[in-house]
Amino acid sequence: MVDLNYDVVREGPFKVLKINYENVPEAPSLEDSSFCMEQTLNILIKTGFVNKIVYAQKRDFEYDESSAKILHELREFYMDLFSEESMLNYSNLIAFLQHNNVNLANVKSHVDRFFSELQTTTKTYLKSDPISYYVKLKRLLRQEQVKIDISENSDDINTRQAFVHILKRIINKLDKLTIIQHVKDKIAGMQIGDRSYYSELFKPLIKPDFMYTKLMSYYPEDGIAADSYNIGVSEITVFEFNDNVKRLYHIMPPESKLSEDEYDILDSARSILAEHKPSQEEFTDPLRLREIFNNIGKDLISDLANYKNISLSDEKVELLSKILIRYTIGFGMIELLLEDEKVQDININSPYGITPVFIVHQDFGYCETNIYLTMTDAQSFASKLRIISGRPLDESNQILDTELVLPVATARVSVITSPLDPTGVAYSFRRHRAKPWTLALFAYNKTLNPLAAGLLSFLIDGSRAFMIAGTRSSGKTSLLGSMIVEIMRKYRIITIEDTLELPVPQLIKLGYNLQQMKVASALTKGSTEMPATEGIRATLRMGDSALIIGEVRSEEAISIYEAMRVGAAANVVAGTIHADSPYGVFDRVVNDIGVPKTSFKATDIVVIAAPVKSADGLKSYRRIVRITEVRKDWSDDPLLERAFVDLMVYDVESDELKPTDALLDGDSDILKLIGSNVKEYAGNWDAIWYNILLRAELKQKLIDIVNETNKTEILEADFVLRANEKMHLLLSELKNKYQNMDILEVYEKVKEHWYEWLNNELIKYG
């Protein structure tokens, strides 16, 4: 018999039984192992009640409160059964029979046989296999009842009636146990020793030694698989439920499917690699740091495998090295979630170990996951993010906003700690798309329509000042990024952000003349970073540039409007802000932040983004719901003085933006102002309108081709910007070539040549 060492520890509000299972030749499993169940009950008889049970082997196997409660009930039943008053005490049994006028001299052999069988059955099955114990007692009861029916001896009948009475008392108590209530209607004809029923009750969270995160590896019994796909070597299944609005995002990562030898190698490698603590300087280039650690990890794993005489393929060494990096310098299973392009947000709530990690899925909305983080995870993440960002996270600075750059994705990270979070540390990860959004791609996804895309494209070329407003998760920053793609690459662009979310590296790779600036967060105290206000003013001394501000939160709005007033006549100025209407933008900027009303007039266009819910409330879609121009002929209240003129408004029934009469009739001061500076547009509303329609038609053409061919790559930024620039080049070329032709006819020529160019480009794509 293996002697199990154990300890009872406190983890927050929980009393946890930790059992060392290292010297046991089998994996710990309450559901599969009679030895594990019996030894655990023996320990619980000594320790008393606990909230959780954790077995430590190559992996940690954690059984939650529901499992511990089932075992606690069995413990209480066992102790009651063997109490001094129990019928399993021989002297109590004899006294009971004498009380029922049984002549013991005539039936002693029956009594001894019954007592021996009951004792043996109880000792053999109760602690190791209580369901089999229940079945054995039920069958023993039936045997005694049959013997009563065929017996003609009164002492024998009285004795067996006493046996039946004792068995019924034990069975009635068993009937009250959760474990028996769950299976009692399913076990007719059950084979003794069949443990398949236990897997319905005991479902461990599994955590290898080298990682702290716990994983619920089993599939939900009542779950209906709504979708399944692979991300790398991870298996993803999304489950829905008939009686629950929640959805489960279930991931089976490669680290959950390794052999015991591979777990052993990883654990040893982690212990060695953990001795090296990367410095802040090393973390400044996280991708380079990973490359270095990956090379070290592969060598280390190969050496350990050779030392342990374990054969590993090159592919397996590479896989183990990537896993090792995730759980040393990386962010564990959070990285696997971020690798899935369909995962938009990740939310990690405290206290840890109680609730799973939550995500927002592109197709299924809010989902629970089968991942449970620990406090060790939370503290590790916080330390790494402090180093990466160079920003504090402590009692004086309880909020940290930063960005996370991984090989598989980039993300914005928001962290809160105590005392703002009274139970620990909480995280929110916002995954950024690997490629910049485009207006054409938004139109394909119905966030807006091609006409709205054409209108915004025209306004961007017209060097207008934009404020993109909306609630959190409405897609403001993504839309702002797509608008940058509409700016011709000949212009210089400066971006200003306190947390890097705009797709600047991708745009630079596409050839944009773009300078990125990072300023201090409005929520951070004592930072060495430049305040946003000074950063924005610095851009005004950097020459003619389009100015893109990641998010307007505080006093930097004053500087932004200064930039708008200077930049409106030169190039695009655009930023995002939290508001739900054009007047909401005015109220936030003027009344809350303190920008003068006259400065607010520098705003030309307000775009409102909002999530639109389905009728059942289960789904949410990102939509642009208003495109509004801000007129200049008002003095006090832009709402009362009709300064806000909607150009396009979202229509619920058709689920798209519709042009207003003001746009259709040409009643737009901003569009006329753009036209007044262009020879062909001045005083010619049709020329302006058909230019917008031209842009809309070209984007619609791209969408039509994707619908026909599924070549979604032509909606990505690299193709879209070439398509945009081809349109500009054709406009310039054909206007010069056909100087005497009406501008509307020139548009038709542009369309004709652009289609020809597009067909040639598509041939290259096969």
C-alpha cells in the first residue's frame, strides 16, 4: 500500500486538501480509480471538511467544491455507519435480534454469515466504489426478501426480517447521498466494478507542473457542438446549451496532450530556464527576446531528452520549446486564445480559481472558456506587463493600460489592481486584427455600406476633421485605422496614442510615411512619458501631416482642437472619443473637458459607431449608425441651432446606413466646401455626388468579387490601397486626356479603366 502524504492549506476563502501522488504508479482519478477514491476518503476521515481536493503528480488534478461535497457526504455516511450505535457493530446486531424475539441458538450461523457478508461488502466497496456498494446491498436485500417468502421456520423468518430492516435502514441513508441520487435510476443490471458512472460526477481541472493555469478538459454532457475548428495544433469547440444562454469556448491545447515523459522534460526545462529573469531592457523587444529563448529552449529540451534517453523529433522539440516559452516569459494559455482571430476580447476576473476566463467571440459573442487561471498567473502577468510598459501598477496607480506584442497577435491590455479590485487583479485583453481594417472590408461585414465608404473616402481626400464616437467595443479604433488606409501614401501621417492600438507597423510595411508617437496615459501618475497635450502640440511643429489621435480622454482635447483648427485646411485630423451621438461628443468635449465652443466648430464630421443587438438579445453586431456634419453658423448650442446635419443614418429594418435628404439634395456645407477648392467640383453638386458614387461602386465591385470567388484578400489593406491609388491615378490621367469631356463622363472612363486593371490584378491571384 502506497502511503500518501497530504496537507490542508488555505487558498483565499477555500480549504484545500493537497495530496502528493508522485509515488503512485497510476494517475490520480476519483472517477477511474478505486484506490484513489478509497485513499482520499481515508484522508478526509482524518482531516474533515475541505472545499477542494488537489492531487500533485506530473500534472495537478483539481476537483472542485461539488466533487468535495460528494466525498464529504460519503465521509459522513461512513462515520455514521461505524458509530457505536451502528448495526455494523456485532453486539448491536445481537441486541437488535434479541429485541425482535429471535432465538439466536437456532439462527446463529445465519447471523454470522449475514454479518460477515455485510462487513466484507462494506469494507470492500463503500470507500472505493460506493455505487457498487449500493448495488450489492440492494441485491442482498432482494435475496433476503426471497428467502423470507420461501421459509417456513418462524425464527428464520424473524431473523431475515431483521436483516431486511437493517439493510433498508442503510439503503435509505444511501438514497439521500448525491452520488446515489444521480445514478439510482440508471443502474439496473449494472456490473459490479463498473466506474463509468463516476465520470458524470467527477471532472477534474488538469494543470501540468510547468504551468499554473488549470484546464477543464472534458466536454459538457449537455453541450451541443455549434462549431469546431483548429488553431495551429489546438482544437477549438464552441458549445451551446438548450436551457442556458451561455456558450462554452472549449480549447484543447497541445500541452494537454503530451506524454508523461514530455511533461517531465518541460518541468525540468522550466526549472532551469526560470533561473534567468529577463531584464527590462530585454523586454523592450519582446519578439527578439522570444527568438533568443526559443533557441535556448530547443537546445535545453534536446539535452534533457538525450540525458533521459527519450527520443524526440525536431517537430516535437519545436513544439515543446514554444510551450516552454509560453509558461516562462509569456502569458500562458492567454496566448493561445489570442492566436484565434475569432477571439476579440478576453476578460479575466478575480478572485481566481472560481470563475473561468471569458471571451467575446466573433461568431458567438460572449463565451465562457474551459480555462481557469490562478493567483500565480495573475501576479506573473502583472509583473511582465509592468516591465513591458514601463508603467506602474500598485496602490497609487491602480490602473494600467498598455499593449502586448506577441508573434501570433497584438492586443491592448487593461489591468486593475487593489484596492480598486478588492479581490486581486483583473485583466481585459482587446485583440487587434493582424491586418488593418479597410472600409471595403467593413462594408463586406455590413458595419457600413459601400455608399458610406464612398462618402468617408471623399471626405478624407477632402482633408476634413473627424471625431469617431461610440461606446467601448463599438469598433472606433478599427474604423479609424481603416480611414488611414484611405489617405494616399504620398502624405505624411503622425499618430498619437497612449496605448498603441492603431495598425502602425503594418501600415509602415505597406509603404506609408508614418511617424508613431506614444504619450503618457491620462490614468498614470508619475510616468516619464510625455503628456498627451505636449505630444499633440509637438506634432504641430513637425510640418504638414495628417494627425491621427488614438483616443480623446482628457485635457489633450484642447490641443487636438488646436490641431484641427490649424490642420483642417491642410490635411486630415481624426480621433476617437466615447460618446453615443453628435451632441454627446459636443457635451463631452465642451462641458466635460473644457474645449471652447468656438474651437469645437473645427469638427467637420462626427461618425457614430454602436453595437446593434439582435431581437433575442443573444447576438451583437458592430454598425456605423450616423455620419453627421457639423455646421459652423451657430453660437451657443449646436443642437438647438441645428448645427448637426445627418448625412447618413442607420435604418433598423434594412440593417444599413441610408442617405438623408440633406445628402441626396446636396445640402451639405462640408461637401460644398471641399468642392469649392477643386476646379471640377466648384458649383457642381453632381460632380461631387458622382465622385462619391464612383468610390462606392468600386468598393462594391470588390465585395461582389469576394462574394463570387471568396477571395477575401482583395479586401485587405495591401490590395485596397493599390485599388484606391489606381482610381486617383486614373482620375488625374483621364482628366488631362479628356479636358473637354464632362467630368461625369470622365468618371465613366475611370470606372472602365479601373475594371480592366482589376481584372488583370485578379488574374495574378489565380
